[in-house]
Amino acid sequence: MKYNIYIFLNTLNYCSFEHKT
């Protein structure tokens, strides 16, 4: 379950980075 949260956070971070660029 913990891994799932990590992936979710990673996806959010990636989206934020893409938006920032």
C-alpha cells in the first residue's frame, strides 16, 4: 500500500514539473 502512495506522489510531482516547464 505504501508503494502505491509513493507512485501517486511521483505522478503528481511529474505533472507539476511538466506544467512548470
